Amino acid sequence: KKLDGSPVGLRGPWGVVRKGAAWTRQGSGIIGPVPDRGQAVVFEADCAWAPPSEDWPHQTLRIRPPWGGRPVRVKVPAGEQRIRVVLARPADDRERALAGTYTLRVDRPYDPSATGLRGYASDLGVLMRRIIIRIEPGGSSVPN
């Protein structure tokens, strides 16, 4: 999904799309494939973080898959980069739809108004340009 202004595949609150990117907000979601039980998906995102102060060198993004459980935490340092994590679905999970919502939150939401910027939500996470969620081909089983 390219963050190009189209709402297709997006759920929950997102920041306004500007210059091909949108800020995640607390509870932003993206629809993606759900792997078979015991399998995994790769979650990749082209994202950026611009620290508002020197004491905030990175943002911690939490990604919760549609099957629940503890979210995966990813540190997003200053600048633009691609993050990549593998999310494993437990082998003993219940039956689910073939697609579901991957929910995004951060440990410390950014409020631009605290630094004098106006026109933004008060619960920003990281700036996203593109998200790819794909099922790991031939992935090995994951213990429950």
C-alpha cells in the first residue's frame, strides 16, 4: 500500500497525506493477509522519524497482527528507512478470515503543537510512505 491519499486498505485514524506520506496515529490500521496457523508474514514499511528534540532520538512503533497477542516493537531512528519484521501466527490459533487489520501504535505519541506546529493531530507516530505485508512463502511452522 502506497500512502497516496486513497483510503483503500486503511482503517482507523491516519494523518493527512502530504507529499506521498501519512503519519500513523494511535490505532491506525492496515488491512493485510492472515497466514495459515503456524505460518508468518513479513511486515515492511518505508517510514521516517524526525525527532522534535535531542532527547527523543527514535520512535518505538508497535505492530499488532489481526490474531492478537503481544505487539512487535520496532525502533524507528531519525531519518528515512525501511523497517522489516516477521509476525508469526500461533499454530493453535482459532480459524480466521483470510485478511485482517494490522494495528499500529507508538509508545510515545508525538504532539506537534508542543513545538508550535499547527494543523496536525496530537497523537502522531511515524511518517509512512509504503507498507508491504506478505505471507512468508513456505515458512516453517511456529511453535505454539
